[in-house]
Amino acid sequence: MTKFLLTAFALLIFSPPAARAQEPAPNEARAAVVVAGGGTRERIRRDTFDLVWRTVNDNHYDPTFGGLDWPQVRARYEPLALSAGTDAEFYDVLRRMVGELKLSHFAIYPPGAFEPPAAGENRPAAAVRGAAGLDVRFIGNQVVVSRVEPGSAAERAGLRTGFVLTKVGERDLARAGAASAPNGSRPAAAPDAADASETTEAYRQTLLRARVLSLLGGAAGETRHVSYLDGRGRPRQAVLTLLESDEGMSEPFGNFPAMPTQFEARRIGEVGYVRFNIWVASLMPKLREAVVELRDARALVFDLRGNPGGLGVMGIGLAGMLSDEEILLGTMRQRRGHTNFLVNPQPDPFAGPVVVLLDRLSGSTSEIFALGLQEAGRAVVVGERSAGAALPSIFARLPSGATFQFAFADFRTPKGVAVEGRGVVPDVVVSLDRRSLLAGRDPQLEAALEVARRRAAPRAARPAARK
């Protein structure tokens, strides 16, 4: 499992830490402990296990742990952890233990998981980050190419939307496709950062998508051998030579590392269109500029498909550019205290209709933003039910050098709707299908644009009606 994959998983389960400063802090003495060197392997493992268990015990937002006997969980897992033969087995025991909570935003990342790939025989020390230039979704039990960037390595190799990836190198993707389907079997090698077997279908798909994309990552100039089915279902093979990535990188935030960023803002006819891949501070100026430049558009579509979340304060800030009145997106509740995600209107906000486009891989801040605006009547949600993974979390360093991500709060909308495990239910449900992708169409975006145009029509007609 590559380090790039682990980073991708961190994105998936990353929720809004910005609200921490407004809350009674969790037990920071335990959450931030770092044991520097020294000590036997057994002692470090014992301290690491103890810190993970006690962090949950002291900070979990639900003092009943959802009906789970947390001390009994310790009694079962501590002997397994301390007798683990390898570090990998030790971390797997920790993941299984926190997995008993059956919640998002709990993960164990091994030491070095967020560091750049090391130089190797085929990777120079000054390696430049490369990109394949494609994205995938799970349709049925197949890994389907859903997006191909113009001029990318994928396009140059002949890949097109709607093609089915079956292998990357010797890695068989059929198992990932089967595991993504409802009641799918667990893949032979579970993801390193989290166990997909006990999660919702959408959450499981997000983990597996990151796993697939990680196999296609690497340094510029490296090659990836891909097997696929073309539009007629014929087996084909291609070699992708990774091109230098043109994605920006966000700034590190505490223990959360820098991440690749994507941003797109344009007009599609009279409708403004904005797409970005993660809620990080470096994209906030671009979002602000895009809303200003598209202020005269008849409607705005925010494409948050595949966006797994990020800084919660950004959702509040963007919502403030879309409303002339206060909006409560929801409330973050800890074991002690709570914080309201209150939107304050910004000067001269966009007044036209707003559409938010989601899919099963939209999580965390994307869900909070979409559902809050949906409940307030400010936005129409189009696409698929989202991931249902919206628990605010913290990244903490463990004595072993690993990183522990844990949820310390729940989140509910003003109407009391829990996002975790439920997701956002679209007003207009539209799924991707392979036939449309093969034809070069995006039915979800088409539906979002149609809703935007339809809702904008009465606004445009009102002045004429008064004449």
C-alpha cells in the first residue's frame, strides 16, 4: 500500500477542525502527546495502545459509546495488540478496535504515511509529482473512468470516460469493484488507513476509490500499465507515462499534511459553474473571486462530487457569499459544550439560484454545506446521496510515531438531522451510467444545469411581467 493512498484516505475522513477553537478543547494533554525516542518496543506499543483507548474514552462525544462497552473492548484488544508480531499487525489491531465504534473519522496512519515518496531505483531524490489525469467511480461492480483531463497521460494513452479499469500493473481491480457494490465482499487486502468492511456503501466506495487512484499515482515520468475494457467491452491494455502534475498544494494544517488541490470556475451558458476537490484555505481566495466574477450569472452550480471535506469554516464562509440573511448550517456537539455553524452574510452576496451537485463520494464539509443550505431553502441538491461521514475530528501523534485521527464531536442540522451514516438526500436524484459516459455525457451535471436554468427563469421573467 503506497503512502499516496494513505494521504488520499486522510482526505476522505478529514472533517472541520476549524471549529475546535470555539469549543472546550478535548483532552489535549493526551491528544498531543509525543514520546520522543527511547523505550522498548513493547513499552512504546503499550503506551500507544493506551493513548488510543484513553483518547476515545475521554473525548468521545457520546459517553455511552453507542451502547458499546468500551472497557470490555480494551480487554479484548489489548492482548492482541501487545502480542502482534509486526508493526503492521499492531496497527491493524488498533484499527479494528476503533472500528468497533462503526463511525467515520477514526483512522490509524503508520509513521511516515504523510511524507513524500522516498527516492528509489526508478525515482530520483528530486522527483516531481506526476498525475495520470483521470478519476473513477464504481458503477455496478466495475471501476469506471468518470473523468479524463484533456492532454493528460490517460488521454494520451487512449483512455476515455466509460472505459472499465480491470488492472493496474498486476493489481486486479475486480475485487475493488465487487467490494464497492452493496453487500460486496471485502477486498483481499483491506486499505491501510481504515477498514472498509464495516462502513456504509458510500463510505466504502470512497475508501476504495482512493485505493485505486493511489495505484495510478507516482512521480512524473514513471509508467503505469493499465488493463481495461473499451466501449465495446473488448480487453485492452495501455501504458500511462505520468505527466508533471499541475495541481497546487495546500498548506499543512497542524498534523494534517499538504494536499493536492483542483479548482475550476467557468460559465456554461448563463450558469456559473464552480468545482473544487477539497475544502482547504488556499482555495478560499479562488472561491471568493469566482463568486464575484460570476455574480451576474443567472444561477450558480457548485460541483462537490468526490469532494471529501476539509476545513468546516470554509463552508461557513462560502455560504456567507450566497445569502443576504443569517443561516444556521448546523451544530457541532461534544460531550461538553457545542458550537453553532452560523453563517453571517457577506457584502453583496450572490442572489440567484444555487444548485449543489453531490455524489456518493461527497463527504464531511461538503455534506454540511449542502444540507445546511438545502434545509434553509437556499440551495437545491442534485445527484446521489452523499457519503454520510461528517464527524469533526483531530489528528494526534502517537508514541510510536503513527498518527491517530479521532472524531470528538457529532454534527446535526437545525432540524436535528444527523449527517453521519445518513448523508444528504438529493432533491433531484441522478446517477452516473456507463452508457452516458461512453457517449461523452455527464448526466448529473446536465441535470444540475437544467435545475439551475429552470429556477432562474422566473427571476429573469419578473421585470418583463411588470411592464
